[in-house]
Amino acid sequence: MSPIAVTLLLLAVAITLFALEKIPVDIVGLILVMALVLTRVLTVGEAVAGFGNDIIITIGGLFVLVGGLAKTGLVDQIGRRIYRLAGNNLFVLTSLVMLAAAATASVLKNTTTTAMFLPVVLGLAMKAKVPPSKLLMPLAFGAILGGSCTLIGTSTNLAVSGTITRLGQAPYTMFELAPVGILMLAAGMLYMLTLGRHLLPSRGFGESITEQYKMREYISELIVLPDSRLVGQTLGEANLNEQLDLNVIGIVRSDGEKVSAPASSERIRRRDSLIVEGVLGDILRVKEEAGLEIKPDFSLSDTQLASGNVELFEALVQRNSRLNGQTLKSIGFRERYNLTVLAINRHGRTFVSKLSSVELQFGDVLLIQGRRSGIDLLAENNEVLILEDVSEVGRRTEKKRWAILAFALFLFLSLTKVTFGFETPLAIAVLAGVFLLLATKTVQYRELYSLINFPLLVLIACMMSFGVAMEKTGADKLLASYVVDYFRDFGPQVVLAGFFLLTVVLTQPMSNQAAALVVLPVAFQAALALGVNPRTFIVGVTYAASFSFITPLEPACVLIYTPGRYKFMDFVKIGTILTIIVFIIAITLVPAFWPF
């Protein structure tokens, strides 16, 4: 089999694996690189060259700079100011949320911005008494649009910028993408504030947490009969979880005292009411097996599950959390954090029974019962994102000025060519900001590497190496020749439109970075074959890779999918129109700013 055939076959395999999501994307990238070496398409040196690219250092450093801003509570302060300006006016509130998200994403990346603003916007929705679904999609879309405006707005922009230097092109300047990006942002905001605002669903407001999770059919109140064998036993000794598959999440004593999230050492008394969680079949067996009686007129409310120091929290599983791919039992969740998971919501599907065996995924929202100290520990470790205005525990608000100064130093050094005539490499500029964070202890050294998304860095490095294989074997030229042969007569603008649409389609099953780096070498060779400026095609592909509005598979959209109580078709309906708008703007204006 020829090297070209091997390369294209591996490309097809990689796209399939990316789409199936059965294997982590970074592992797929490593498998791809190994296969290229084993088939002798690339030498070992060529295969690992992507890991030595300075873009890897730049992106890693940006994760740390963003972490410094997040740990100082800067976004919460922005949220408070938004509410003071907008109050309960939904139009103004939506406008300010989108503007704040876009401005922040232009320097902090869209997924990071969405994650940081998510609990803040949920708090704003509660204060303004509006459904969260009216604000969360504008948040994510605003962040995605804003991220397209600068070099550092998305990891995709940085990855493309690093790759095109190998193709003989100058890297992107900090604001090269801004002119068209800002116009796309303006058009996107206009759409979301007019037609889009009316298409947004109205969900997630006015219901209690227990209603939202549809827990009533799984939770009952059981009265301990005087002759029950459980009287006098501790919950640990009774072991109802193992024997009857029932989880005791509360106790109401005969004198009215409430014990929420009872410890295993709590003793069971006569006439106690046990609030238990389990499936109906297990609950119906309790009388004959344990001397318990089902209370017929039980009415579940949030107060049944929270009292005193025990609260209910909603927590979203982060993208790089250790919880991903694990079950609550395998990680010893209850023992580790002294918290109880009452339900799991996954894109509208709620799990309430047999929770210990449910394998957790990125974007799952957990309904957790426990004390603030436990939830703070969980959030501090970046395992979950708490969907509320969380406490200030673990935040270094007094270091806020240093976090801002570190980012300002990075921006200043990155613009020295414009202001002083000499260029500071982007990797050096970002490292200067990181060292300032470490020197001022805004970021502790022990947490430095936990802030970096290493799977993303591995994926980008691997896809850069794959780009080398495409060029070395001539696979990029072969694919480009097919495109040119079929579409040459329609003109370069139609070919550009085709690459834009292809990239948008590929971003649905694949990561944005992978999609851009797969299409880029083909688009570059097609431009050369057509005899037009390849920069036009490079920019078109870059914009297209950033705009994943049609499905909730884009990470920024995954974050708001469950908290906003959205359905898949909400994204298809609203996102398709927005995609058409940015497509028309890109195909019209990219050739105007980067002429053919």
C-alpha cells in the first residue's frame, strides 16, 4: 500500500474514532502518530516534532494565566456589575452577558469563559427571576463568537497559527482576525437579541430541585415500626443500602427533629421516619423484610433533603475531571468527600437509582447532598463546577491585581513588534506572565500543572505531526486536486465556501483543533492549485473551526446543555440559523480583508 493510501486510511480511522468518542481524543492522536511511525510514513523525529512546537508552551502557559484570573474571583465581580446595570430587564441582561462573554473569551478562550461565567449567569437568572435557558445559550454563543476575534481567543487559532509557519506563512498577529470576527460577533448578537431570543426555550425556572430531577417516584418516607429489627441499630449496622438497595438520605425523629445526610453512626429509633431513595420494587419490600411502613401521604420537597448545615448542590463534571469514566463506587465518592449524590442528570435523562454503578461523563450534573466544606473540597480540586454563587473559600481575591497584571504583561510583550519594532516570541511572553503569577503566589507551584489541559496539548501536537505526514506523502495535494478538478470552474469563492462547510461539519464529531488541522493542508494546496492567496483559505478554515453552534457537542455548549435544560433540537433550530449568518459574513468578508 502506498504512503498516500496509508495516510488517508489512517485519517479515515482517526475521524471515525473521534466521532465515536469511545477512546479519549489524545489517545486517538497518539495511536495515529504511532501508526504513522510503524508504517514508515514518518520517522520518529518527524512524528514527535509537534511536541516541540512553541505553540504547545504557549497554550499551556495560557491555561495557567487563565487559572490565575479564575482563582481571584474576577468573573464574579463582573457578574455583580452586570446585574446592577441590567436589573430584571431580560433584553439588557442578555446583551451584557453576551458582551461580557465575548470580551472575556477573546483573551481567555471560549470554553474557559463559559465555565467561569456559568455559575454567575445562573445566579443572575435567579435574581432576575428568568429561566436559565434564556441566558445560557447566549452565554455560550457569545463566548464562541468572541473567541474568534483574537489569536489567543481559542486553542484552534493558536494551533493553526503554529502550523502555517511550516507552510511558509507568517503566524497570525494578535488581532489579525479581529476585523471580521467583530463583525460576526455583532451579527450574532443582533440575531440572538431579536429572532434568537424568541426561539430560546423557557425552562428551568419555578421548579424545585427535586421536581427538576423528577425524584418523587424514587424517594419515600418509611416509618420504623416498634417491633422492627432495625430499632437500636446504627445505619451502618442496618446496612439498608446493601440489603434492600435503599439509600437513607434523611431522618425525621418522632419529636420533629430533622437529620439530613445522616452519618452511618446515627441510631434508628422507634417511630423514626426514614427518607429513603430507591426504586419502587425495593421500597415495597420493606415492611415484611425490615419492619418498616410506607407513609402514604409523603410529599417530597427540597427541605426534606436539606436542613441545618446540610445543603443541596448541583455540580457539573468538568472536562478533565478524575470523575470522568469512573463510577461513584470506584472512586469512593461518599467516603472521600463526605457527600451523597442523590441524582445524576445527563442531557435531560435523569438517573436516580443504582447511582453507584453509573459511569460519569463530562457534562453530567450531579445533585449532591452534604455540607459546604465537602463541596468546597470537591470544587477546589477542579473535579466539578458548582452551579451556584459559590463561597469565597479557596479564592485569592487579594491577588486579583497580580492576576490582571500578569495577563497585561503577556499582552504587552506579545505586542512589542507593533509598539517597539522588535518581536517577543509568544511562548516567552506567556511564560513571563506565568512566572509573575508564581512569584506573587497568585498561583501556587503545587497547583501549576493541574491548571493545564494536557490532553488538548497532546491532541494538537499529534495532529501537527499528522499534517507533516499529509505534506510528506502528498496526500494533501491529492485531495486538493480532486477539489480543484470538480470546483475550479465555479471560482475560488465557491471552493472557499466548500472548505468552510466541510470544516463546520467535521467540528461536530471532532474537536475544533483536530478538524482545523485536518482540513488546513488540503485547503492550502487547493489555493496554490487555483493560483490564489492561500492566506484567504487559511483564515476561512480558522473561522469555520471555531463556529460549532448546530449541536451541543462543542465543549462550551456541553457545559450549558444540562444546566439550561436544553434539548438537542434547541441547538439545531437556533444554531443552524446562526451558522448560516456567520457563513455568509465569512464568505463575503474574508476575501475582502484577505484578497484572493
